[in-house]
Amino acid sequence: AQSVTQPDIHITVSEGASLELRCNYSYGATPYLFWYVQSPGQGLQLLLKYFSGDTLVQGIKGFEAEFKRSQSSFNLRKPSVHWSDAAEYFCAVGPSNTGNQFYFGTGTSLTVIP
Amino acid sequence: GAVVSQHPSRVICKSGTSVKIECRSLDFQATTMFWYRQFPKQSLMLMATSNEGSKATYEQGVEKDKFLINHASLTLSTLTVTSAHPEDSSFYICSARDPGRGPNGETQYFGPGTRLLVL
């Protein structure tokens, strides 16, 4: 069955520190992977996506993610966190040309402390 | 990037009334749009897939007679919550698939969401 797991419900980091948000997926076909960010009361903004090719993907706002097929993971990273990065982060997988379903993880809430 | 708008951003209504939420793709044509519901502190739950010119496809457990979806044009889909009740209060988010982005048009762009409060 297709699913996305974000093991960390909530993470707190200091401003300027590095960040890694974990995402593991289970998907029958070749996965298309996404990271979205949601600020309070707002919709989702696409940070980055992976379809194929280079497994290290660069996104907006200084984020990057690495696809590791052997670990079924697509972790999001940022070398230096800014206070404005505080938000909810969602990992998602799909859809492919086999269907429309888009599976979201439960999200990781990021708090940034001064 | 592609832009998707939603209107209204916030609505309060009385129990028993109907509420219509619009979702528009502003700079691309979307043959497929999606409607999600998000409860506080939870992830998005896909409610239905809206296909231009045909009936929407509803996910299991979603009442099609309560959540009416119309995708009348390539840039507009509407979700109507009929006879709303307090338990329908939620954050509703639409997304649109841009067929021009990605190998199979997989990228979805999300609207800013509509917060519905039913009194």
C-alpha cells in the first residue's frame, strides 16, 4: 500500500542551525516525491520535487532533499535555518501516470528559536 | 510558478445553509483539480478529483451529495457544501495539476485554502 511517513511530529531548532526533516515512503511504482511548506492558515507552497535524475534536488528558500531509493527516503535539509522557516512541512508522493492519488505525510511542525 | 486562487478565503455560515468555494488556476489550464480537507494539526485528506467536463471522482467516505463539485471550465472548479453543519467546519484546499510541468504533469499547485466555520 502507498503511504508516506514523517516520523517527527515536531522539531525545534535554533536559528542558524542545520535542519533535517525525515520522510519515508512506500509506493508501488516509481515515486514522484514532493516537499511542501504550509504557514499557519495558509495553503501549501511547493519547496521542491523529484521525478528522476540527480538524486539531490535543490529547491526554493535554500532547501534541498535527497532521494535514497535503498532507504525509501526523501529527507529535506537546510544548512542554516531562519526564523521565517517556522511552519508545517509536508512530504508527499505521487501521482504517477497510473493514477491521481497524492499521498501526504502527517507533517512535521518546525519551531525556530532565537 | 503556477498560481491557484481560492475564494473566499474565509466564510462563516449558519447551519443548514450552503456554501460555494471557488478554485481558479490563474496562469494555466487545469483539466484536473483536487479538493482536500484539512483538520487542525492534521494532514490533507483528498476528498475528490474534479475533471473538467465530467463528473467528479469522490474518495471513499466522502458524501457526493453533500460536497458538490463542478468543473465547468479549464480554469475553474467549485465545491459547494450543501446543508452545512458544524462538523463541516474545516480548512478546504484545492489544487490544480499543471499538465505542462513534469514528465506527466504530476506537479500540483495548491490554493491558499478556505476556512469554513459553520455555526
